[in-house]
Amino acid sequence: MTQIPQQSMDFLKASAPFDQLQDEVLSSSAKHITVAYVSPENADQILLEKANSLFLISSGQFSIKDSGQAQRHLSEGDFFGIDNLLNNLAHPIEISVDSAGLIYCLDGATFHQLCEDYPQIAHFFDTYQNEQLHNDGVIDSKSMWLHKPISEVIKDFVGCTDVSTSILDGIKQMAHDRISSLLVTEDNQLVGILTDRDIRNRVVAAQADVSAPIRTVMTQDPIRITQNRTLFDALCSMTEHGIHHLPVIDRHSQKPVGMLTASDMIRHQRGNVLFLIDELAKAKSLYELTRLSWQLPHYFAKHAKRLGDFDVAGKVLSQATDIMTRKLLTFYQQKHGNPPFDYCWLVYGSQAREDQTMGSDQDNALLMEREPDQHESLYFANMADYVCQGLGKCGIKLCDGNIMASNPRLRMSVDQAIEETRKWVAEPTNEAILHFNIFLDARCVAGNQTLFDTLQTAREPLLKQPIFLAALARHAAQDNVPLSMFQKFVYQKGHSPEDCIDVKVNAVAIINNLVRIYALAKGLKMPSTLGRLNNLTDSADLTEKDADNLRDIWLFFNRLRWRHQLHNNVTDNYVSVSDLSSIEKHQLKAAFKSIRIAQQGISMKFAGGLG
């Protein structure tokens, strides 16, 4: 094991939640990190030596049992040892090395100090321990299933009996119907409930006369809920009152219409997208990965109903695609051995921005430590082809423009990528901008993050050059919003229905282009449009009011296209104006006007008004 502060600091800077901390704090923490290459031969010894540590996996795959819970299968970006640290335990950690790799060990004292000084760190690991996904947007998405109306999930059958029924007959009915509770009514109104617990405590233990009326042992006047409420309301009620059975009644007649149990809640939660993402991460083969990935569209179609669901759906889908990519890389390397030298897998466009939709294709590339020889080049070519084809099988369609790592032109060394950027900046023609605009939104999803950081650092001053920004601004100002001189909608030609607007090309992409220019001018490196806007509010180039306006417009159009795709079971972005409500049509026109004004503003700011 070795201590490499700079390497450790670089790793922390790229790892949530530590990426929220200042460099000084990271530098101090890095001094307390030990890096170990963990293999089957030394794994137990390392765990023994670093018993009171937080373990951060940089590479490799491991099967871990570090608490009273079941064994977990972990890989890059995962943590273990958290339960011991948070709860002051000394639970033995069992490790099985599926694929050897690097693990960073942060000593317990430093971990506790960070949690004490920075509440967001403590919150992150509290939620991590509870198997929540550590991202506010995705945490919000966790509630999708909870906002279903109860009426959509309860069964038609409800176990019910009259108060005059004997205890024995009631128990026989429960056994016959294979149910764990029985609603008790009087004049068709709910007056009680008999559960397995009542039978144990009030019948068996009390040796009650089973010929007596069921009202003598039932729980009287039970907590209930109406069928128009949501699963979230039901969960809150069950949690608040500590009950496992919740009768559902009609909101008007007050008659019993169903029952919700703790088992029902668990069953519905298994439809949660976080469960699917967790299953993707555990996939052991391409077959498993494809089988699970094709459940995602069905999940969104079934569960994404509210506007807030559409706001986070793109992020959820992008994170799922990230996982698929990493799994495919792992599958290939398990079969063909480790790569000859370091690389990082880059994604561009919507996946990089984390705003994928059901129609998004894959845009990716391979960034290599150096130029490969013929043998090394063959390894990377085969790996890239395997991953791209695998993503295609998982439903992330191949790019029509061949912006994929399987394209030899998109497998290049860091030096080659930097030189390519210089060429972009030197000759920013309209045709060139059309080609390389997508490469300006980039993110590393696998491999050596340092390679990508090196590229970004070298690109930053190049992409901030005024002449280059002016060319981007002129290009962005040329994209017309679909409004005529008289503020009438201009519809997509040759499309049915005839009143369609491509909200991706005519709105979302334009906003992405505008925000990207402001971000490049400020030297921002995050690819997300919303992330960029959040970090541009203190910029002299874009006022907080204008940034908020662009954010609202972007979210509005994103909601429209997600709703269109899910409701119509399509993957295009052609929204029919006739499908919009009256207020939405007004909002649509106002949004296009705002985009036009923003285009004029960026043209004046960066291109001297030349569009």
C-alpha cells in the first residue's frame, strides 16, 4: 500500500461527495488516504490493516459483506465500510475479489472530521447507507411510484365480512381467501379489521371462544384512507400509525373497496427506477443487461406522470446508460484482459448533459493515454465496437452520424484531441461548428478521469478565445425559432399531423447552444445545461433573471417532449400544437419569443450584433 496525496486528491475531486469540497480541504484529506491494489492474495491483509477506514473503489469489482445486510457487488465509484464508521461498529468485512483493482482507504478519524465539518458529506453517506442514489434529481425521481393514485393499484377483491360473523368463520374465510386481514362492516360501513396479529393476541393467546362474534376481537374503528389518495399518502399513514394493513374506502359512499398492506408497498416499490438501476449495476452478462435495460421505457411510460418526473427522467436515463457503458467495458475486459494502457470513455451530447430522452442515440469516444501501436489499436477497436453494439442491444441506438468510439476517428490520444481542438478554434466555419458543437458537451463515464481532466484543462483557454466565441454566437443566432414575422407558429413541413414543431431542434438545442457559449466564456467545465445555468448567475454576461428565464424555458420544452414521447409511445420530438392546452400554447409562443431575444443578446455580446 502507498500514499500518493496528489493522486488521492485528484480522485477525491472527481468523486461525490468530496467533489463539493474546497481544494485546501481535499489536499489535507488526501494526506490521510492510502492507495492499495487489492487482489485475492492480499485483500484480507489490507482489510485487517485498514480496519477503521472508509474504502473507495477506483477500479475492479468486489463482492462485499460489511454489515448485517446481504452481500453486495461493488465496482468503481462505490464505497464500503460505511456501516462500521457511522454506527461505531466493528463488524468484520468480508471481501471476495471478482476483479482486482485500486481501492482508496480514508482513515476513520479523517472521515468523522469531514462529516462533522461538512453536513453535506454526512448526509451523502447517510443516504448511501440507506441505498439511496446520491443525486437530488434522482432522489426526487424515487417518488414517481409513490404518486400513483391508490385506485390504480388496489385489487378488485376485498376480504370483507359482517360484524355478526363468528370468529371461527372469519378465520376460515381468511384461510380460504389466503389473506392476512379481514375488513369488518356493519350496514356496509367499515367498523373494524381483523388481522393475523389480532388472531394471535386476542384469539389464540387469550383462548377466546371462537363461536363469539368477530366484533369481540377485531380492532375497532381502524385507520383508513380513500381511494383517490396516493401511495405516498398511504405510506405516510402506515408509518405514522405503525400499522401494516390500511383499509381503503370509497370517498363518497365510505364503503370498503380494498386493502393496502406493507407487502403491497414493497411490491410496488420494486417497480421503482432505483430498483432497476440497482439491478443494472448487478448484471453479470450482456443478456442480463439487455433484459433489464428494455424495462426502462416501460417504467417511464408507467410511472412518469407529473411534471417533476419529466424534469428528472433524462438524468435517470443518462445514469442508467452510464452504468450500461461501464458494465459493457467490464464484460469485455473480463474476457479479453485489461487494456494495454490507460483510457477514458467519453460521452457527448445528451448523455453528457444528462438530458437523454427515449429517442436519444449514443454519442461517445475513446480518449487514450497515448497513440497505440497496431496490436494495441486492435484491442481498443474491438472494445469500442463491443460496447457500442452492446448499447445498441440495450436500446441506446447507434448514432446515424457515426459519433461513436467504434469510429476510428473518435479514438485518439490526449495530444491528438488537444490538437483537434486547436484546429476547431483556428477555423470555426459554419460547417465545422455543425460538426464539433456536440463535442463541446463532454463527460467521462469510465476509465482514467485524469486523462479527461488534462484534455479539459488544455481546451479551456482555447475555447474562451473571443474569435471562436464570436463564431459560435453567430452560428447560434442563425437558428430560427418557429415563429413568423407575425408571431404565428411555423410548422414542420411534410410531417403528419401538420401542426408539429420539433421542440428539440427549434428550442432545446438552441438553448443548449446559447448556454454553452456563456459557459465556455466563463471557463465552466460541467456539460449540463441546468448545471451551467446554476453557475452563471453571478456572471456579468448573463443576469440572474435571464438565467432563471432560460432555465424555465428549457424545463418547459423538456417536459413537452417527454410527455409527447411517453403518451404517444414514440421517440421523436415533434410536438403537435393541437395537443397543447390553451395556456401551453401561450407559454409556447412566449418561450419562442424569449429564445429569440436571448439569441439577439448573445449575438450583441460576443459577435458585435452580427448574426
